Amino acid sequence: MAADLLGPAEIRELAARLGVTPTKRLGQNFVHDPNTVRRIVAAAGLTPDDVALEVGPGLGSLTLGLLSAAGHVHAVELDQVLAGALPETVARHAGPDGAARLTVQHADALRTTAADLDPAPTALVANLPYNVAVPVVLHLLAELPGLRHGLVMVQKEVADRLVAGPGSRTYGVPSVKLAWYADARPAGRVPPNVFWPVPNVDSGLVAFTRREPPRPDVPRRQVFAVVDAAFAQRRKTLRAALAGWAGGPDGAAAVLVAAGVDPGARGEALTVAQFAAIAASAPVTTPAAE
């Protein structure tokens, strides 16, 4: 059964009834445009076999759309009032069937683990709070190996960083770390006027499909330690930027050469596979292996 989606009037009425005022602290900007919800759900490519995970469902706009496409929806909401009201909203607009296929968690997504979510999620689809978007995506991909694909709406600037490739001026730590888990691609722009309150920035959609890491034999934390060190001093050569991590510039140069990477290159030029090769070439005494 297709859910009855929320429009601007329903959003305002529901917020007023709950005494909810969107707060910048929680990054709350509620989608009030049904066409945008339909667009997100369609772009997510959900099937009835999918178990969708939504972070920050708010008043339930996107939740209702997800219930029309996925077999089950987990909604993780930090705001206690919103978490408490969501089941009733879903029952009213999606009927008993929709309510039966929804699980609401009043929790912090950054502390959510696989043990908290049954059935296991297969897709992440969410309008993420701008201030925690990148940490949430990376945390959930690390914690939930069953997440096969996803579509997240984030600040356009963040979206550009997440999908950037080597050599791009927006390529950095978020780009490389997401690439460890998945292939990511831009999936469109979302204008500010579909939100309440209206943000002062555009939003962007990022789609991803999970794949095997480029080097499953190298622990993720070792690779991420190299990435963090390389971009901490972005304009420096890798020989200099990795000096602290490798015990000195000469040690960094030796590891880089062993990995087949030019010590004079900069982190912004490397693929995630090259970062993994550097981590794999590091001696066991480097901080990355501790």
C-alpha cells in the first residue's frame, strides 16, 4: 500500500501539535515536498527485499516514502519527542501494514551497532543532519556489513567531497574513506526550498554501492591512519606529511618507494588502493600497526 506523503501543511501542523521547533544543534531541516521524497526513494533503487535504515527521520516525510518501497524500515532518531511520535504518524498515513514494518530506535546513530537492528539493514537512505553526515555514513558502513547500497542527502559541499576522485580540489579524507567501502557517485542536487526551515545551502544526493575493500589483507585502521596523516598537511609531499607516522622523512620515503608511490607526490593524487599499498608496506613498528 502506498503511503500518504506529508506536504507543507501536514508538516507544520504535526510540528505544532508536537511542540517541535527545528533546531540547528541537531541539524534539523524537514523535507516537506512529496515529489522530492518520491525522487529520493526512486533513486535509492529499493525493492521489497530491502531493509532500509533511515537516520534522523524527523517528522516522517521520508519514512513514509521508504515504507512504500522497502520491506522494512529502521528509523534511528536522536530527538525523543520525534522518535515517540513517528509510529503514530506512520500508522495514520501508511496504515497498519506500514506501522508493522517500521522499527523506531530512539538512539544516536553514531553509537548504533548491528546488534541494535533486526532484521539487518541492507540499504541506508537518509536525509542526514549536515553536522554529522560524514561520521554517520562511515560509522554505519563499518558497523553494518550487510549494507549493500544507499542514498544519502547531505550538504552539497559534503556531497562533492564524498564523491570526489584523486586530483580533484575537493578530494580528501571523506572521499578516500568512503571509497574504501564503496563506489560512490553523485545522484543530483536538491534545492533549499523543499525544506523547513529553509537552509542557506543546496543539498546533494550521494549514491553508493558497497564492494570489497581494495586490500582486504590490510586492516582498515592502518589504511585510515595513513590517510589521516597524508591529509593533515595537505600541501606537503607525502615524504614530509607521513614523516610523523613513519618515524621520519627517510622512513616515510622508504615505505612509499616500497609501495610504488612517488615520495614527492601529495595525498590528493592517490587512490584508496595506493593508500592501502602504503599501509601494507609499513614496518610493524609504525604507529599504523600499533
